[in-house]
Amino acid sequence: MPLLTVTRRLTFNAAHRVHNPALSDAENAELFGKCNYPNWHGHNYVLEVSVTGEPDPVTGYVIDLGRVKRIVESEFVEQVDHRNLNIDVPFLQGTNPTSENIILACWRAIEPALRPARLSRLRLWETENNYVEYDGR
């Protein structure tokens, strides 16, 4: 059977401050620029969740994308949507909330819930020009 990849797109809004407390305020401002504003800033994130597998012979689906949506919303989006990622999200506590760290936290939250389906890629758009991608490796 052929392997196919299907993708569900979800969105959430969140605020954060990219800041490393081990660095001085000047170093943080130089390193992170606008993302280091002390009073936070926000993004309209777009999350693409891709699952790879063989199409089911009965349904023709790799996975029901409605199921993917429900899992991602309950395991991740509901925890981060309209929240301050530095303060309000327990699984990001103590983590600098860069897009790279957010996507890793997302993978850890949703991958077990999607099994036995195989989560194959996450893509997180922070802006229309910038995204980070992770494939579990």
C-alpha cells in the first residue's frame, strides 16, 4: 500500500516574551529584538499537523482529520490559545517560548494521543514569513 500524508491546519493566538534570564537585559534586547519587549507581544499562530500512513481499505482515510482536530485542540490548542506562553502554560514553564520550543512542546503533547497513527510533521507559522518545522527526529 502507498504511504500518504494528510495535514490539518489549526490556529491559535498567544502572547510571549522571548527572554533568557541568564543574560542581561541589554544582551536579551540585542539578541531577541522586538520579541524581548518586557510587556509581551502576540502572534496569530498557524499550526499544521501532518500524519502519515496507509489509507484504510474501508474508509480510504489515513486518519479522520476530524479526529486530528479534536486531539490537537484538546491536548494543545486549548492550553495555549489566548494565553501568555511565559506565564499561563504549565508545560512551557521554565522554557524560553521560541517557536522552536513551542513546536517541541506541541509534539510531546499530541504525539501519544494520536497513536497508533504516525505523527510525521508539525509546522508552526509564527508570522506569514517565518515558520519552524519538526518531524520527530
